[in-house]
Amino acid sequence: MDTIVKELSGHSGSKIYLMENTEKVFVRKIGNVDRNYERLILLWDEGYRVPRVYKYGPDEILDMEYIHGLDIKNYLIHNNVNLLTNFLCDIIDSFSDNSEYKDYTEVYYHKLSYLSGNEGLVFTKEQLIGRLPKKLPNSTYHGDMTLENILYTNPGFCMIDPLTSDYDSYIFDIAKLRQDLECKWFIRKLDVKIDTKLQRIQDKLRRWYPDAFDDSLLILMLLRVYPYCDDTDKQFIVKEANRLWKL
């Protein structure tokens, strides 16, 4: 019999629980799981370290391996950045293999359709789309490549919570990473002194993948989470987006 150990926090609108039975401890996600399942299976089949899927059911239930590891915030507090930086570069380099260019103009219009012009942004939706690179390499990708979705375990790092997305390029994965590296999204409410380490990671990614360091892409990733935020986080996003626009 499956038993709930505790409820876990999440940001996707799903319910997430740590579960156990007589055989194992595992994670159960309920609701809005199709995109996670599809991407987990694809990345697992391609040899990437992601949680193993145990069960996927018609009732929007996804049971998967529980990864016991250290979150990246605490990892960076106590360790240097070299292992993490190399991991990120190796993953992105692998993602970029066998990519083909795709026009993302319609994706931008669709994804930004919610903008009304009353958000306090110093630019319009049309101006942002005008700046965004239209053709980017369509590739293998994570889909939500934040530092919160990487854990440090023995023997290395593991990616969690990938999802199938219209932002199907490693370029968007890098832009999503910059949401944490540049804007400090994942530590926005914490008093954590790791800015120098985050800058070192970003500097190496910039050297390896300069095409991904277009600030309009970072603005796009910030606005991607805007509809799901409370007023405080919306203010954070608008402030960062306006700062980046003026650079």
C-alpha cells in the first residue's frame, strides 16, 4: 500500500508528495504531468541522468524515483563552482548536437499573448518580439532548466522536473539558467552570498555559448513565469525585465 510521507513544494499547479511502500520511497506528482512524463522518458532513453519513471496513469498520476540530493543553493554555499559549471557545459554541449534551425516567431506571439500592456514594462510585446532572435537551433532540451531543477548526488548531478515545451532549444535552457545566474531568481528571498560563484558560472557559459546571451531571451524567460506569480514576484520580474531592456 502506498502511503504519503509528506507533501512537497512545487510551482506547476500539481500536487507533489513523497510516498513510500514496502519496496521503496518515491515521488508522486498528480495533475499536469503529461509534459513531465514525455520529457523524462526522452531524456532517460538518451542516457541523461533524470529520475526513473515507475508509473504513469490516465488519472494524471506520475510516480518517479526519489532523488536524495543537495539543492544547488546549498551546494554552492559549501563548494566551488567547477564541477557544476562543467556539468552544465557538458549537458548543453550534448543537447546542441544534431540541432536544426527553426523559426520561433509564432511561439513568441503565442506565449506572450497574455500581456495586456498594463504590467509596468517599459517596452511593448511587439518591441520585445522585434528584438528576439527569430531562428534558433531546435534541439534536445530540458524545458525548465533552473538551478532548482538540478540536485547534487553521489555520483554527480541529476536533472529533475524536465518538461516538454514550445521552447524546444538548448538556447532557451541557457536563457532559463540565466534567470537564476543573472537575476538570482532562486535566491530572491534569501540572504545568500554566492553572487561571485554565480557570475563565474555565467561567464563560462557566455564564452561557450555567446548566442544564448541575448538579454531579450532572458526577459522572455522571466515573463514566462509572470502569470503564475504573486504580486511581489511580479514586481521582481518587471524590475529585472526593465533593467535588462535598458542595458
